[in-house]
Amino acid sequence: MDQTDHPYPGAAARRVRDVIERLLSEGAAVARSDGTTHDLFPIAVSVAEGEALRGWVVREGATRTVEIGLAYAVSALHVCEGLLENGDPEARHVAIDPLQRTYFSGCGLQFLEEAGVAGMVEHHAEESRIALPRFVAEARGFDLAFVDGNHHFDGVFVDLCYLGRLVRPGGVVFLDDYQLPAVERAASFFLRNLGWELEEVSEWDELHRWAVLRTSTAPDTRPFGYYVDF
Ligand SMILES: C[S@@+](CC[C@H](N)C(=O)[O-])C[C@H]1O[C@@H](n2cnc3c(N)ncnc32)[C@H](O)[C@@H]1O
């Protein structure tokens, strides 16, 4: 079922909310694909992070979003809830995760189906460094990106390089695990050299924090000699 099947406005978003509440309160789920039980946390985003993510989707009026790291889809459910609130029936979320059907036993896709939003989510079972350049070649574009995949410096750096081309000028990149030195350093390149702005850095929860970056609206006209240490 997709959001257009609902007889009255808000019903689709409420169905997503019901699944989010159930996952948060139970903290674990059984995969339909293989019967395995999965503890969702701390892999999945926290309540606070999910709410912040949904808030940014709504504030930006996003209709096209992309996520690196679907896993248990708690982040994706919050993104979809925000997209539904924004009210565009054509809104779509793209989620990249090479391990969804193996390590995660398809749980994320299962929860999206239970929430009634499987039809608005496009899953790519491959690494972001493979999928994102293809999206560039296909001239795809997004209003907002959520990054929660490979947290090595080079993984995040490559993701941000491609997202700089895929997210619209002045769009938002919501970056998880900003407490990791590698993640903060990768973001720092874009802030110090490419004119991106730091919109928000969250408070610490027990384990971590996130940051929200805004991409530059100015074209990249740096001469080759231009470099700011980061
Ligand atoms: C911390 S989990 C994401 C949790 C998810 N956001 C949620 O709320 O349930 C990290 C995810 O990144 C995925 N991942 C790791 N390396 C990746 C890569 N290179 N490209 C895309 N996804 C990757 C993993 O398979 C895992 O599902």
C-alpha cells in the first residue's frame, strides 16, 4: 500500500508513527525472512535523532531524500513520516545498504512494508561508493541526505563528495556519529574548503551525537592552489 491508498490525510503518517512507537517500545523484532530475532538498538538511531531527522525533512520541505545505511529503517521511517507530512504524493526516499537482506535479514524493508511506505522507498543493495556515482551519472537530485553508513574517514569523505553533487545547492546533509574523529574530520573538509555550513551539532546522548550540514549555494571556483587545512 502506498500513501495514496489512505482515505483521509494524515492516516499514512499515523501508520508510520505506530510502527516507530512499536519498534521503540519493544526494542527488538523477529525477521519474517528467517525467523531470527534482532535487537534494534544501539544500531538504529535513537528517539531523539529520529525526531531531529524528521524535523529537518519537514522544515526543508523535502520531497526527495537519500539515506546511506538503512539497517533497521528507524531513520528511514522518520524520513518517510516527514515526507508524508510534507504532503507531496510523489515524494520518494532512496536507501542504500549492501547488508539489508543478509546481516539485517531484510528487517528494514519489512518494517517499511508494515508501515505502509514500502512503495515510496527505493532500496539499493550495494555500497554507497558504487551507488552514489551512478546517481550522479543519472543526473538524480535530492533535497536532503542522511549519512549513517561506512564511518571510516575515507568512507564518509567519499559519501560527502558525491552528496555535494547530488544534494541541491543549499540542501541538507544530516550526518550521524559526529563524535567519531574520522567523521568530524571528513565533514571539516567541506566546511573549511567548500563553503558548507554547520547548521546544528546535537548534544551528546549516552553514546554519540550528530551534525547537520548545509551544502554551499556558490559554484566551486577554487583555483588548484586553494587549500585550507582541515
Ligand atoms: C548504524 S547502521 C544504520 C542504522 C539505521 N540508520 C537505522 O536507524 O536503523 C549502519 C548501516 O550502514 C550500512 N553500511 C555500511 N557500510 C556501508 C556502505 N559502504 N554503503 C552503504 N551502507 C553501508 C550497514 O550495512 C548498516 O546497515
